[in-house]
Amino acid sequence: MWTFVSPRIVFGEGALQALEDLQGDRALLVTDAHLVSLGLAERVSEPLRKSGMEVQLFDAVEPDPTLPIVSQGQDMAQEVKPDWIIGLGGGSPMDVAKAVRVLYERPDLHPAEINPFVPLNLGRDTRLVTIPTTSGSGADVTWAIVLTDPEENRKMGLGNPENLADLAVVDPDLAASMPPQLTADTGLDALTHAVEGYTCTWHKDLTNGLCLQAVRDVMVYLPKAYQAASGDEGDHEATRKARRKMHHAATCAGLGFGNAMASTAHAMGHTLGSSFHVPHGRAVGLCLPYTIEFAARESPRRFADLASAVGLHDTEERGAPRLFAEKVRDLARQMGQPLSLAEAGISEEDFQSQLGKMVDDAFNDTQLVTAVRPPSYEELTQLFQYAYRGQPVDF
């Protein structure tokens, strides 16, 4: 028996108007200073004020948010006593908003105690809205929370189904100003979610279609969205369609992998983020083709399904996954993304000095639980080494 969870989702252009219908006196808007400077925080605050709420701003979120940042947000929530906590941004602000919501209602918990096995009894004091401004993280519709422990220099995978948003507002207009690099990074994040959600051992009939559709849309529309972000707008309607398709694909992938699981690329990507501060989407997208080649050597069928879904065919079932891995590399190459850790600017000396810790952290990452081919410690070491050199996986 399985459970499929999802917030109420309002999507499409103009979806922000749904905020006017919220009822309450106070809202805490969790975001980052950059989105405030772009005016997006004000675009969200306006309909909240129309609903009759006073809006307080917490804009201290940074990439790879840390436990101290969450503690600051928790302190502000205790002061504001919000009826609604609003997470606005990419995965980082939305993850912080989720954590602040939990700790505001459960101040007795340490963040590390936010796990699926502890009843939280949320919803008595505040509710949660998630509003993505990037097309990738899927954090608007998942209950996962990723925070960085600065003392141990590692990322922590947290979360509980109860900290799922009450409402997700998916308005593609909010992602229209993404620069090229962010478009590429977040788009590859969405692709990795969809691929791993489809191929992990916890995939389900209810998640398969969401993941497949997301893979198809990302392969078609991410290059177009990237070109538009780079200044080549081309046909205006085609550009709007590409951005809309990518924004919706990110949410579909979030629903898919959020109700299945991720896998080895995420385990590796998490530790790359904590060790070298590689942006999350870039890290998991870089690792993805290597983990496809590794997993498909023992379990090729579902990877062959993905290859077929994007128009790649091979007479041998085991050949199709390799074609799909090359398709992922080609997509990254079109956007100038690094295809190896060396190309990402990590020196050989730094890589070797961190390799043992990266393997330790990835080996203990929760995302390996559902890997279709769980790597041994030695195999995981090899995967990192192959990813450093840019060598296709042959073991």
C-alpha cells in the first residue's frame, strides 16, 4: 500500500491571484534578498495584503541554507505569529519555509528530528504556501527539506509528509527573468528528478506518467528556454510556451519523484554541493549520465523506456540507456554545462582531498535506499572518479 501526497496546486499565468483568497491576519514571507531586489517579493505581498493580511519579510535565505538560517527564521516566526508562512523562490527559500513552519509549531524539535517517522501534528497554528520562481527544484510540491549542517559540512535530508504545503502557486511569469545559467541548472535538476523518480525502486503507476511527461518536456523545451534567457527570444509565443512548459514540468517532476524517490545522482550531488558548493541542479545533472550508465548495466529496461520516450531506439535493450545518457550529456553541452567535475573547476588536488568524505557522505545519503543498483563503497568511489575525469561508466 502506498500514499500519494500533493498540495492544492494553482497553476498558470495569473496564479498569484489565488493568494487574495487566503484568510488570516499575518503572513511571514520567506525568501532571499535577490528576489526582493527583483520586485518578486512585492508581487507576492500585494495579493496577500489585498486578502487583509499584514506581511512580514524574512529575506536572509542563501543558497545551500544552513541550520543557523532556519533558526533565525524560526525566531522571526515566533515574533510574527503568522497564520501563513509563504516560501518564495527556488528550493532554498521553500525548504527554509518548510523547516520554519515545522519548528514554529514544534519548537521542541531539533531540525535533525524532522523525519517521516515522527508525528508532527501540524496545522494548528499556521499553514504553508510554496511559490517557485525557478523551474527545477519541485520543492513546491514535495515534503523534502535539504539543509546544510555547517559544523559537519554536510547536507541533511529531512522532511515529513505533514510539512507538505497547503497550497502551491505555480505561476510561470515568476520564472521569466531567470538568467541563462540558472535556467540550465534548475532545468537539469527537474530532469534528474524525473529520471530518478521513474527508475528508482519505489516508482509507482501514479508517478510514472508524471515523470515520463517531465522528461519529454525538459528535453524539448529546456534548450528553448535557455536560448530565450540568453537573449535569443525568437518567437514571443514560442518563448512563453517554453518557459510555461518548463515551469510545469518541474512541478510534475516534483510530484513524481516526491511520491517515489530520487537515487544515486542525488546522493552524489548532495555531497558535491556541501564539499565544493556546486549548485544543486548543476551537481545532480552532471552526475546523472554516469549514474544512468552504472544502474542500467544491471537494470536496463526502465532506462530504455526513457530513451524510447525521447525518440531514441536501439535494437539491444542494453544499448538504449547509453544512448539516453549521451542525450543527457548533449543537452548539458548545448547549454555550456560542465560534463565532468574537472570541467566544473575542481582541481585534482582538491578532489582527492575530499574524495573519502564525499564517498562517506554519499554512501550514507537516504537517496541510495531506492537505487535500482545500489553501489558498493568501492563502486561509489569509482563513480566519483569517472565523473571527475568525464569517463563513461564501464563497470
